Amino acid sequence: MKGKIVRVAGPLVIARGIPGAKMYDVVRVGNAGLVGEIIELKGDEASIQVYENTSGIGPGEPVITTGAPLSVELGPGLLTSIFDGIQRPLDVMREKVGDFITRGLDIPPLSREKKWDFEPAVKEGEEIGEGDILGEVQETKYIRHRILVPPGIKGKVRKIRGGSFTIEEEIAVIKTDDGKETSLTMLQKWPVRRPRPFKKKLPPEKILITGQRVIDAFFPLAKGGTACVPGPFGSGKTVLQHQLAKWSDAHIIIYIGCGERGNEMASVLLEFPELEDPYTGEPLINRTVLIANTSNMPVAAREASIYTGVTIAEYFRDMGYNVAVMADSTSRWAEALREISGRLEEMPGEEGYPAYLPQRVAEFYERAGRVICIGKDGREGTLSIIGAVSPPGGDLSDPVVQATLKVVKVFWSLEDWLAYRRHFPAINWLTSYSLYVENLESYLKKEIAEDWLNLRKEALKILEKEADLQEIVRLVGVESLSPKDRLLLETARSIREDFLHQNAFDPVDTYSPLKKQYLMLKIVLEFHHQLIKLLEEGKDIQDLLSHPLREEIARMRYVKNEDEKTLSDLLERVRKIGEVAHV
Amino acid sequence: MFKEYLTVREISGPLVLVEEVEGVKYDELIEITAPDGSLRRGRVLEVHEDKALVQLFEGATGIDIYRTRVRFLGRGIEIGLSLDMLGRVFDGMGRVRDDGPPIIPEITLDINGSPINPYSRDYPSEFIQTGISAIDGLNTLVRGQKLPIFSGSGLPHARVAAQIVRQAKVLGKEEKFAVVFAGMGITFEEADFFLKSFEKGVALSRTVVFLNLADDPSIERIATPRVALTCAEYLAFYKDMHVLVILLDMTNYCEALREISAARKEVPGRRGYPGYMYTDLASIYERAGRIKGKKGSITQMPILTMPEDDKTHPIPDLTGYITEGQIILSRSLHRKGIYPPIDVLPSLSRLKDRGIGKGKTREDHADLFNQLFSAYAHGKEVQELAVILGEESLSELDRIYYKFAEIFEEVYVNQGEYEERSIEETLDLGWKLLTLLPQSELKRVRPEFIEKYLPKEKFTPERGG
């Protein structure tokens, strides 16, 4: 029994008479066996969004359901992989069919041949339940891949064995309470549209260190938090996403290239094996999973790609890791939704987007969080999501931006005028915000310095004041300002140019540890205080504006990260400029 | 033989509805014989049971409901390719347009191509010297990049493009290269200008030209860039050539896309353009690049005219989101008589970082670039300020920047249409300009480079040049 195609319109296929058709089941479409998903059922007719190019498919061709929803394979071998939107391994695809993407391929996401050394963590006869650690595999040098008891399984370990196995070989047998025996392998599957379960959600409390000064110092993201990066083209969204993927202190990074440029994925593939993870010294690729569905790949698979990515992220979170997901760009995902919705002839909402867009966006970001994982050891895992948004013309009233801002807690507003001035990262310090500062307060005070948040507050205040003063300067000229205000303008400039501006392509400046960030900001502000004091003592403003220490402050960024002494010394000298001036 | 249908039911604009068909596939190529015997082509946009909605490529004039015959060809739109195409001129669908003999194809390929597997892509990193300072120095082009020119009506984009075609080269290498030119909806004069300039510079024998002129059917334009890119892929990936593709003018292409979308009564997106325009444009632009293990490459330079010079218009906006940067031409520079009128500040080449520096251009390139850029940006800001406050109210330092921005435009951006500057000349010129600023302002260049490259003498621009 097979269904039959009645209509083909781009990525949407309508078929009739598929036996046992259920919503969101994966089907094989046409003689070519294209992968699709049922997204609407009307009587006997099923609407199918097809994840591959439908050219050459026509009415009368068969449709077979697989009876299962769109799922990802989870198990050892995920790290260092590159998948398309529905988790087909692109490297294996290249080996099999060459340099161009072909349709109807059926390649398993994870290698069936590769053997992994499994070390059991439980003994025969032990009682175990869902989420408990069955054993571990050293997947890459620093990542131990924990094999967990799949959700819904509980009982006594009948059999468990260590050694070298493929992901399909039996590693354990569990006798469940009703007397049935379940065989477990290292390979598990999970439907992408269903969030994986956890025991309890907690508010985030630790900072996700990114090494980017404007983010860590001004608009920090918490581990388990959500952030969005909207900006017009050319404002540096992708460079920022790459920076975060490189330097975030997460254990695992899932990078989703959703409807973006092919060469960008090529650059990730080129750089990540070369770059060192600053926390372990290992190549960055060893903690990374890449999902690449570039803009010229089928549009429906773009819709699936962010779910594929976030499900893999949840899987690692459940092992007790800190995971960060970068989705670039969620606008392309929303456009895929719009395109499918349009073909289904649904009533459009704003800008042609379907009315359920905000709901889908919220559901996606809600999969982030800091949780107590299932399993009896009560381990904690976090999942942070950073989504780029590409609003048309940089217009923030775009429905995707608005729907995203409603749910995320951190907003890094990228602006093209900053990019034109080559101020990178082009994050606007006046309009961006982070709602995590309070959550992080006690942690930051303990880990960095008591006065860290005060410095932040003061710096932001100076920048705010600068914006006001600039209005005046524009009208009447800089000469009309009081010397104190002119000093403030100069300090604001210093905060912007010497602290906030960061060169992603400089080997040292690309990443600043928190301690260095603290010292840099401290120096800038201390310098300001000292100069104000000198000014009050009657020193000439021109001399203060061209103080020789400015030169050194401007070069702070190039001081090696491990060299704290140079900056501490500079701070000392800044503190003493008053005394020197008296001599 | 293919079955012929006489069951055309509806004709509206470029769309034809054929009924009682059998075995028709989505995206299939069709041939229509009009009552007068003329042959048209089209493709299937949608099939619903025994009805096929067909989009014509050549306009519906002369087609009727009763006598028109339709054949479904069972394949996509294909083009026959051969090396003999070099030096020839074709129409927008790839048929011979000049007086030469027909092409005997070596291989036939579907014009839609297939997406390059991102894993197979080789990252573009070879510097292309265009001989234009504003591009080489500040918005460096690399092989395999897609870098569009955003222009406006009346701006000299055609001259800039022609100059790039004439001068573009990869230093220190003698390799096979070719130019594929696709003209969409351009006028005869524009087309003629390009053909003449090809004759002068790169011998016409290295060029393949596809022309869909302004008076050719607009819907044929949907196929033109795809035909051209299929030809480029053949030259690059089958024949190991480095291909530069010029697409002029993408605005006309997008308008044709809108025309079809409107005829299908689809829900329009911004400014009436279809919601899937991003995806559609991506399927064209993403066909640039390099592939690991293959010698050839495709570099794309699409040109588009921004309606009302508006960068946020959907066409430049979506293009900018897909391409790897953009070169923006400025009307105010053009009015000042500066050629090429490249507006340096909003222009950008995203791939330049791997194409510049030691071993590619010169070690000081990145620092110099940052310094020139920020100095010019500051100078432009000061100029704006001076408009409000008057030049007198500027501080001394600001006045220096004011001057710098002026000289930068006149000396660095401005150059002759036939002037080819080597990268060394471009970089040295940049350093010369930096002598106009106090040395304490050069914060973005490393001290060792200042030592090595900054001329000791202050630069004095020649006036009236």
C-alpha cells in the first residue's frame, strides 16, 4: 500500500491515500525517494514538505511513510561532524557522490563501522533509570561522551560489557520492571521537534565567558541563557557568531549555518581544526558539531536544521555539559516557514509570515536553559542559544526580530554605521542590553572583582553622557564645553576605542580573559579619575588631553593575555600620575 | 516522439494552464507550437493531478487556446556546452545570437545545477589584482568570491566593470581564464559597450556572452543567469579555467521574477517581490566559489542598480545578505567628477582578510587598510560637522582630517579608466596619504610598519591633476 502524489508545487507535495499517515511523520516521496515530512492532513490528503529539490517529480508517483517523525541519531561520532539540515553527513556524501549535493541519498548520520571504547559505569544487577550514566566513551581528547539510559527505560542491569564496539552493537541489557528485556546500544534516536526531558529548570547564574569585551563586560550572557544578534548585512553578525563559537567557554558548540553562505561554512571548516580551544589547548573542531544548510540548499531542510541542531545540543546537555548553540541566521529559518506557509495557502500574518511565527520562535528559544538533568546523580547541564537575525534593511520592526526580542534576555544590537567606522564588534552600547546582569552579580563579584559591576555602571554612564554631549557639540562646537565635559568625551572615546573595540583578526586581541578585561576597564576609568583630580587642581585641559600615558592605554589590547603584570604596573602608574605631576 | 497536447485552457501573462495531461513532472521543460508554427519554450511551475501550470520563457504573443500544441520534454532545461563557445555571443536562453555556426556540444548540463556541498568548498584566498586602488587596497577581491556592485541609474558601473574585466589578474601566475558575461534586460548600447571593451582588452576569444536585451521577453531573464553560470561551471570545473562572471543587471532579473509571482497571484513580500526571492537569488549567487581538488574557480560580479539609490530596497538588501560584501557607487562622488565613484565606507569585501597580508599582498596591508579607513571615516564625519558649524569652528586636528578626506578621494579613490595600479603602488600611495596625519594619530598600524613604510617626507598632492 502506497500513497500517490497528486500535486507538486516547489518544496510542497500533496499526496493522497498514504496508509497510516500521521502528522510530522517522515515520508519518502516519488521514485527518487526524496525525504519529506507530513505537515498537514486533510481527509485523505497529506501535505508534505520535501527536504530535497522536487524537480522531475510528478503526480502518480508513490509516497511511502516511514511511520516515524523526523529524528536525529545520537551517539559517539557526533563531534567534529558536519551535517546538512536533516543530519546527513556532508563529508561522507562528498566521498560517495562527489562535490555537488545529490538527491534521494540514504546515508546514516553516524558511522556504523567505527569502533568506540566503551567503559561501563554500572555493574550487572544494579538498578538504573532513565538518564543514568551507563558508561563512557572518550570521544575526543577532552570530551567524554556519556552513554545515558534513554528516557522511559527503568530496571535492573542484566548484562553490561566494556570493550570496543560499533554504535549498533549491544552494550547492555536491561530487565524492566514488567519483566521485559531491553537491549541497549550506543546509538539512540530522538524526534527533533520534541524537547528532550529534564528534571528541573533553574535560573542561570554563571557567565558564559566569550572573551569579547563588549559582551562579557557590558552585556554578558549567562550559561543557559538566550541572546539575539540582529543587524543589517555587513554589520559583522557572522564574524561575531564565529568569535563566540571559537572562544565561548562552553564544553560543546553546535554551529548551525541556516540559509547562509557556503564559503562561511568553508571558513569554519578551515579554521576550527587549526584554532586552539583556549581552555583545553585542543583544536576547536573537537568540541564542535556543524550543521550546514546553505542558502542554495533546499529551503525546507533549512526549516528543520535548527531543530536538528538544538536536539543534538540537548543530548550533550543531558550528559552534564555546558552547550552553546549558534544559529546563523534564524531569519532564513523564518523565511522557510513563510515559503511553506505560502504554498499551503495559509492566511498570512505580518509581512507574509505565518501567524504562528512568534510561537515557533518562542518554542525554539525555550529549549535553552540551565537544568538538572534526568538521572540519579542530579548533574547540571546548560544550553545557551545565540541566534542571529537578519532583518530586511536592518529594520528592527521586522516580525522575526520582534518575535525574538520578546523571548530572549540579551540583545546585542549590531549597527552598520559602527561597522563603517570599523568599530568591531559593531555592537551599539546604548541600545543593547542584558537582563542577566543581576543573575550573575554574585558570581562576577566573587570570580573577578568586587567593583566589577560598578566599573561597568560607570563606563556605561560615561558613554550615555557622551551621547548627550555630542548633541551639543554638533550644535555649538567642542570649544563651548566645560573642561570637565571635554575630559569626559575623551574618556568615552577611550572606552570605545581602547576597550570596546576589539580586533577579531589579531592573534592576541581576538580573545580577552575576564581578568584582562577588568584591568583594562579599571585602567581607563582610574585614568579618568586621576585626570579629573588634576583638572580640579588647576591643570590645563590641553595637557591632560594629550597625556603621554594615553599612548600606552591605547596599546593595552596587545598585551599578552597571560601577562597580567604589565597591566597591573600600568594601573599603578596611572594611580600615581598625580604624584609625578607634583614633582 | 512526445505526446502533443491541444488542451491549453488558460493563458494569462506568461502563464499557461494545460489540462488533461499525463506523467508531467515538476520543473519539466516544455515546447509550445503556436498557431503560426513558431516555437516557444517554458517550464512547469506546478502540477496538480492532470493540470499543469506552465511558465513561458518567450512571451505569449500569438498563442491561442484552440490550436496551440504543447509538448512536455521529460527533462529540465539544459544547455549544450563546448569550448567553442568562447568568443561567441548567445541569447538569454543560450541559443546562438551571432553569425557563427551552431555549437556542437561536448556535454549537456541542466541549467539549474546542483548546490555545491559546503564540505567540498575550498575557501577563497587568492588575491585578484584589479588595478583599482579603492578595490585592491580597501575592498580586496579574491578568487571564488561573489562581490556585487551596487550602482544607481546614470552611474558608471559598466565602465568600472569593464575596467575590472580588462585588468583583473592573479599575481605571479599564468593561468587559463575566461569571462562569462550575462546581460539581462540591458539596452543594445550597454551590450555594445561591453562587446567593444572586450575586443579592446581581454581578447573576445576568452569571453562567452549571453544577451537578453531590453526588448527581449522579460521572462527569459529568469533563465539567463542560470545558463551563464552553467557555462561558467563547465569552464571552471570541467576545463580548469578561472572564470569571472559579470551579471548585469540583477534588478531586471528580480523584476522578471516579480512579474511571474504576480501572474501566479502569490502573496507578495516587501515591495511586491516574492517571499522566496532570497532563496531564488541564493541559487544564483551561491554558484560562485572554488572546489577542493579542482583547479578552476568562479568569481562573480553581479551588478545591480538600486532603485532610488536605496540600499534597503529588497534587491540590494537580499543581495547583500547573500554575497560576500558589496562595492557601492556613490552619486555624490560621481558628481564631484571622481572615477571610479566607489563609496569606500559602506563598501566591504568579506573575504579580504585571507587574501591580504604577507605572501599575498604585503605584510602591512591589514593595518594600513584599518588606518586609512578610520581616518577617512573620521574625515567624512568632520566634513558633515563642518557643514553645520562652518569650517572655522573645527579643532586643528579635525581640520587635518577634513583635508585628509578630500585628498583621499582625489588621489586614492580617483584614478584613470585605463590606469592600472599595482598593489605595491596602491599600498605606497596609502602610506603617502598617512603622512598628512600627525604620527600620534596612527594608532592602528604597528610601530614597526610605521618605521618601515611611512615616508619621511610629507605628501603634497599635485593640484589640478
